[in-house]
Amino acid sequence: MNYQLAQAQGTNITYGVLVQRVIQGGPAAGAGIRGGSQTVTIQEQEYLVGGDIMVSINGKRVSNNDDLATYLEENETAGMKVELGLLRSGTLTNVSLVLGARPPPPSS
């Protein structure tokens, strides 16, 4: 998240991880996490906005993608249950999910 994404999202929260896409049948979809629905261009980069913003994991603040990746690498593995703090339509909500294996990166 940054100021421009926050504006596009209609919020004043400038930290966290914007959920742009959710993989059908994956743990996030099963937990009800919502991906973006509208495409915006900010500084020549396209984003899907309108989805959830992840702001914490197991009570620990998530400032950006690096925070999330570091926390998961150091503390969690596939099959473990986590509690995510999400900002959805201006309201903070918590969801639980069981972590799955990280999907492979898309092929070029």
C-alpha cells in the first residue's frame, strides 16, 4: 500500500498488503478473502483495487509484502492456521485460514 493506492481504494490506510487476486479453491478463497475488481493505473503500473487489505497476521502488523513474506518464512509453514487482520470496505475484520503451499510463480 501507498498513498496513491489508498486513494484508489477509498481509504486512508497506507500500510498493509493489497489483495489483488485470490486463487479459486485456495486457502484465501476458502476463508472469504476478496481480491480486487477494478483496474487502476498508478505511475504506469496497473493494480486491481477494491479487494481486502491485509494489515496483520497473528496480531503482528504487516506494513508491506516484505513484512508478510518474512513473517511467513520465519514463523509459519503450510498446514498451520493463521489469523489475518483485513481492512474491508473501511471495516477491520479478522479471518482464520490454514496456510497452503505457495503456488509456483507464473511462467513467462
